[in-house]
Amino acid sequence: MKNASSIGGVREISQHGPKADIEVQNVSKRFGSDADGLLALSNINLCVPTGAFATIIGQSGCGKTTLLRMIAGLEPPTYGVVKVGGQVVQGTSWERGMVFQEPRLFPWFTVARNVRLGMPDRGHNQEAVTGLLRLVGLEDFGTAFPRELSGGMAQRVALARALAGSPRVLLLDEPLGALDAVTRMRMQQELLKIWQDRQLTIVAVTHDLDEAILLSTQIVVLSERPGRIKKVIPVDLPYPRNRLTGEFNVFRQELMGMLL
Ligand SMILES: Nc1ncnc2c1ncn2[C@@H]1O[C@H](COP(=O)(O)OP(=O)(O)OP(=O)(O)O)[C@@H](O)[C@H]1O
Ligand SMILES: [Mg+2]
């Protein structure tokens, strides 16, 4: 892994054995029976160091969500083991926040109440809720209901709810997928800021190659189903990254070559 000290202002990740925050060891996942089940992931070995921003890319159905769900503790591996902070993952934890592919808000609760549900104490700290809503640009929508939000706004509430538990590890399943191009670019910058300010380890799924290069310290490319790791590409460009540069294009070409 690249020494991240060159990555403008981002935490130091030593070249000599960064502590692995997330370790996926020999993990396979089969849904259904051995005989006629579906093998979603096959023999995944992955190490995401503390403070890294990993993105996972790969075709629809290759097992990206399944991999995130196993790191979250929502799904057990069929074979192998997932560790976070050296501990075997068994069930969910406040340490690991997740934003799902769809916002999954409670329709009968206000936006603020939905965010409060992400807090271990169910959010008696009103200031913290307001701060989170401000962070995702929704400070004026605390009393609104999910039906009154656009898809992108709902997704931002889901991000605020995931951050509400003060996680150390943030798992994002296409969190910016429902956003328009301008909001998406703004949220990409916000995500980088949140990652740096809160010293998070992030694993994010995206279908957008530019987004993967823009955000991550490492890009994990999965093969078609059953998902296997094709390659882990360290991205050693300094932040903030500029998608118009030649070096950015080198990564873009490598990824396109692997996926097309
Ligand atoms: N609970 C489940 N039961 C049975 N099969 C499942 C289950 N969850 C996922 N699968 C199957 O596992 C495979 C991987 O699914 P997964 O949702 O992880 O893909 P993905 O890479 O996230 O796809 P997309 O990019 O479309 O979101 C798919 O073939 C899917 O049908
Ligand atoms: Mg998915």
C-alpha cells in the first residue's frame, strides 16, 4: 500500500505494515444449499488498512453488496472469516455504520427522528442531530417526512443516520447513486472531508469509475459472479484529485481495460 503521507492532509499510513482494520480471509458465500445453491463470492482475500478508503467495483450481481453485508455482520460467510479491528465479525456493531443501496428510512418518522435512530442512545443530543443534518445539507428538513424528500435527499439522511452512531468503519453501498451530477460531485467532496475529519476506514461500492479514482486509496475490482478479486489497485494520487489530469486518465484506462 502506498505511503499516504503524500495524500494531502490525509492520515499517515506507514508503508511498513499498516494495521489492517478489515481483513477478509478466504471468504466464500453461497446462498441456498451446496447442491443447487448460488455461489455469490469465491475465495475473497482482502485487507483494508486503518484509515483507508477502499472502493469495490464490478458488474451487477458479482457480490459487492454481499461482501459489504458480511463486513457489516448482516450476513455470515459460508467459508472463511471476516475480522474488523482484529475481532471476528459476528453480528452488527455500532462500530460499523452502513448506508444501503436504497435509503431504508422509516416513513412514519421525521427526518430528524430517522437520524436519531442511528444513535446508540436514540439521540437525546439534539445538537448532534442538527449538526449531522447540516453536514449533509438538510438542516431545514429535520421536521419533514421521508415522502417529502427527493431520492438524493433521502440517501443523504441515510448517510447522516449511519454517521450518527459514530462508527469507526463506514460501509457505503452506492451511496451517491441516486444523486444528480452536481450534488454528486459536492457529496464526493463531503465524503472525503468526513473520512478525513472523522478518521474513518471506508469501504464503498460504486459503479462510477471516476468516483472510485477520485475517492479511494485502493480500488478492489471483482470478477463476474461468482465474485473473485481480479485486482486491488492502489491509487497514489494526492488529494484533492483532478479528473482532468493525465495521471487520472491512466487509472481510468486501467479500470476500463479490466471491466470492458
Ligand atoms: N439473500 C439472498 N438470497 C439468495 N441469493 C442472493 C441473496 N442476496 C444476493 N443473492 C445473489 O447473490 C449474487 C450477488 O448479489 P449482490 O447483491 O451481492 O450483487 P451486487 O454486486 O451488489 O449487484 P448490484 O451491482 O446489482 O447491486 C446475485 O446473483 C444475487 O442474486
Ligand atoms: Mg449491490
